Amino acid sequence: QKEVEQNSGPLSVPEGAIASLNCTYSDRGSQSFFWYRQYSGKSPELIMSIYSNGDKEDGRFTAQLNKASQYVSLLIRDSQPSDSATYLCAVNEAGYGGSQGNLIFGKGTKLSVKP
Amino acid sequence: NAGVTQTPKFQVLKTGQSMTLQCAQDMNHNSMYWYRQDPGMGLRLIYYSASEGTTDKGEVPNGYNVSRLNKREFSLRLESAAPSQTSVYFCASRAQRDRITDTQYFGPGTRLTVL
């Protein structure tokens, strides 16, 4: 069973702090890694994607990937109350053909940024 | 460009009733997906269509059927609804079948309650 694990939280950080969200995955063949943000009652929206080991920065967001440890993380700098949401880690299903683009989602980490 | 659209937004059914959830995308994407999201369970794949003319089962297909009507539209049918199918249903689409870097884009969701 392919799995993506996340700490469910809630993770509470003060405004302006760094929020650190973590994710581990079981399928060594996975090659694409995504972070989605989901506000309550809304659909998931993509905020970061990463495919190579190391860090990828986009504004206040940094994604980190370590394939040897099967570990993905998301850092949010200068956290704002508007960042309060559930963050979903998603990993592509390794394999061939039509299922290769399928994503396996973690259950999400709920982040709360306190003013 | 509306992206991924879903109808209806809300639906209440009685046990045993049938209904079809509609999904359409205007991004010329090849692949389309149906997920359900339940509290504490994360997003789970019901069915997917890697390309027009093909459909395959995901993690939780029992009780559902799908139709890839054309490249734009992918419908999900509940033949005899059960209370266990109470959930939020999301449709998603993805550009290329074989490019693992392509992410999935989600529709706004359908909230279904089965009494």
C-alpha cells in the first residue's frame, strides 16, 4: 500500500514566524511532489511543486526534497493569518502508463497562524 | 477560461436514489480524476481517465461508475446511493498523460449527503 504521511496537527504558529510542514512517502519510485493548500470548504490549490533533491523557493514558500530519506517539507516564512489552512502533500504514483500521473495524497496538516 | 467546473454544488439524496455528478474542463487537458474527501481520510481516488476513451479504477471505486463523455467531460454516477457515500466529491484534470511534472487542477467540489 503506497502511503503519504503527514502530521495532522493542528500546527499553531504566531504571525511572522516560520511554519514547517513535513511529509514522508513510501514509494521510492515517486518522482513528483506537490504541496496543495486547502481552505475550509474550498478545493485544493497548488502552491509548490518539486522534482529534484534540494530546496525550491517561491516567495515566502520553500519546498525541500530528500529522496534518499523519502521526505518532503514545506516552509512558510513570515506566516500570515491568511496562511491558516490545511496543507496537503501529494506524491505521484510510480509506474507506467496512465496511472503515472495519479497522485497519492496525505491526510493534510492543519495550520493556524495566530495574529 | 473557467478551469474545472462541477455541478451540482450541493445535493441531498435518500438511500437507494441515483444521481450523476458532472465535471467539465476547458483547459484541453487529457487526464481527468474523481476524488472523494472525508474527514480524517484525506483525498481518495475513485476513478480516473488517463486519456479520452479510457477509464480506470482508483482506490475506492465500489458503488460508482464513470463516463468520459468526450475530452472535456467526465461524469461520476451513483447507481444506488448509500449513507457511506456522504462526502465531498472533487473532480480534477491534468494536462499530459505522460509528463509526470504536470499537476492536477481541482474543481470547486460537490457536497453530497445521503440520508
